[in-house]
Amino acid sequence: MYKLKAGACEAGINPPEELFPFRKYENSFLEGCLDELKAKAIVLDNGETRFLILGMDVGETLNGEQKAEITKQYGFDYEHILTFNTHNHSAPFWGHVPAPRGKKPQDQSEREIAYEKTVMAGIHKAVEGAIASLRPARYGFGTGESYINTNRDQLFEDGFWMQGQNYAGFSDKTLAVMKWEDYDGNLIAAFLNYCCHGTCAFTRRDVDGKIKTSPEFMGYACNYVQERYGGTPVIIWSSGAAGDQNPLFSSEGFPRTYEKDGYSESIDTPDGTQYMIQKHWGFQHGIDAIHVIESIRDMKERMKITTSSTIVKLDGQKAPEGADMQYNRLLVDNFLRGYRPDLFENGKHPEKKLVEMVPDGTVDLYMQLAILGDAAFVGEAAEPYCRIGAKCKEASPFKNTVVVTHTDGRKAGYILDDASADHKVFQSFAKVRPGNNDGKIIRGMLDMFDDALNK
């Protein structure tokens, strides 16, 4: 095994101005750009294996066809790519995404398909630049803590679970970092992993009254770190198991009304407030990342790279025939007032009678494993709850284990941990049936370790 080489590059992927507006949620639209979105690539080469880490400041990741295109053009094996998105809720959809409820696909797909060209061009530019910049490197791994997230499943006084600020709920504060530097000690790149949604400014308006694209707190954290190291390193952020984790003061569930009968709903902060909040948490998260980067002193020159993948079958569910799931979604988090004001006449609000889902076959969870030297990266193409990620790290044979989510276009969606199976939050109505999931996912991960370590 030869000494390691590493290269990194990033490229802008902001949508062209003529493509706006982009639909975001129900009847809200992105109307312009606040700060730049990026595609980022780190390429590792140990003389035997070449591996690609590819991240994007958007909410969708590569599908199988797009991933195959990258492998073919640049000579990577399919399993030697760890690609993910930051699950940025302040970015446009891209590619072929589902139509809004009650609309035909062609009513919304034209802009998203056009934006796909911008995203893919940025990805190619980042990968090509990372390959071109390969040079001798050392790597190290470390962890610290960042206190900018909270569990978002909150039990309200009326007996229902909604998005809120559940400070006592399970939450992993671990900020994991792998860094690469040249032999002169100059930082080439850093990979950050943390359990949190990018929802600080989701559907909220800036000071000019417009909803805008931005890299969210994650992108601002990466920018902060990059600037502190002279502007040249590439800093990539990935989401850990964050299915029930929001940033503090997320636009979803904060602030809320507190009415006499226990009814509570989200209300808007003044225009521009949430954009200030996302930058604040981004800068704080960046400071936390720098502390971890500086704490990593044990640097290694050789990196063995081993991979595996599997598909885990999870229990599925579906809505009963005739159920109005659009109404149900708005009802879950008490979002109805803006859409059905007639239901709130005379100080009343609608009865909160939620849909009962029914079993429906199985759902495939695509998982992958990349062992990079002394650290293991467990990829899950889903949004698992935080406790599932923590259990995976605890069960892993590697002390340095990171769970990376949103890793493939074959999305299994939200996966509640077994302890949260009775929470009737909006995640409960996803295609994976709550309950009996933790053990299956852990066994799938351990099967990948058995395969990888015995190759």
C-alpha cells in the first residue's frame, strides 16, 4: 500500500436567475439567491484504490444513473463513491422530483430538470478539480461537540406530538471530523458530520419579503472554516442520523402560539430573522469544527480503503384508500390556518383526528460502508432517527464510526427508532412503518463489516 494522496475542489451550483421561482412547500416559492450553493469533492488515492467523497448543498442526491455516469467518466468503482446532499431546505429541488399534491408532473418539473444541468456541471467541475489537485497527504480523525441542535419531537399539552424544541429528547451532539493536510501541514480538506436538519430559514422571508436560496447553517459553517484557513481548503458537511433533529430556533416549530385550550401552531418571525439565525448557528458550528480540526494531531500517511453495500428490508405502510394525506400533513403540525381559515371561525379549530396507516409490504433501505483507514463511514439512503445512528455507532467494530445519511437516490424516507414508534409526528406517515427497525439496520451494518473485513 502506497502513501496516500488527496485532492479537493468545489464549484458553484446556484440556479440561473431565469429559472426562478422554484416551488418549495405547498404554495411557497424560492424567488432569488442569498448566498452560493456548492458541489464539493474530495478524491483519495492510496495507490491501489481511488475513492470519491462528493457532497452538495442541496436537498437531492445522485440517482443510480447519475452515479454510474461519474464512475464511468472518472474511473471510480461504483462502491468507491460516497455521495450525499446536506438536505438543505433552503435549496431548490433538482432533477425529476415529485409533483406537488394535486398537480401533474409537467406542472412543476421543467425548472427542476433545467436546474439539473447546473448541478451536474458543478459536480463534474468539482470532481475534475479534485483529481487534478491530488498530492501527497496525511489524514486524521477526531470528534468534539456542537450544541446547536435539539430533538424536535415535542409532546404538547393537548396530548399530540408536533415539531418543537424538545430539549430533554434524545440528541447526539457529536461533531465528527476527518481532515487531510499536505506534508507542510496545510489543510487540504475536512469532512464534517453532525445530526441536524437544515431548516433555519425554510419557507421564511428575507428582509425584502422574498424567500431565498442559501447554503443554510451547514454551508455557512463550511465557509467560516474555509476562510479561517486561508480560503483554499474544501470543507464538506454531511448529515448524520437527523430524522428527529432540528437546529435551535428552526423555522419549523418555532416560535409557537400557546392558546388557553392547549392548541398551538407555528407563527412567523419578522422578515429576515431566520436568515440571521442560520448564519449565527453556522458561524458557531464553524467555530466548533475548528476546535475539532485543531485537536487532531495523530496524522497517518497510509490509508487502506475497503467497501461494501447491502439492502435492508424494512416493514412498509401506506395510507388507507381515500385518505386525504395533504390535509393530514397540515393537521399533524397545526399548519391548517393559512390554508383553511374557514375551519377556525368563532375561535374554534378542527378536530385533530389523524390517519391510521396500514401495513404494506417492505421498503428497501440501501446501505453502504466505506472503511477509510481507521474510520468507518456507514451510509444510509434515508432519514433515520438520531437514536438509530447512535446505536449503529455503538455496535460498530470501529471506534471511529460515522453515520452519513441522504446517500443515494433510492430514498427510504423517514425511519423512526423503536422508542419513538408511538409519536404521531409527520414522520410517522412515511413509507417505513414505525417500530421494529433498529435491530434490522444494525444487523445490515454488521453484515457489511463482515463482508468488508473478510475481503
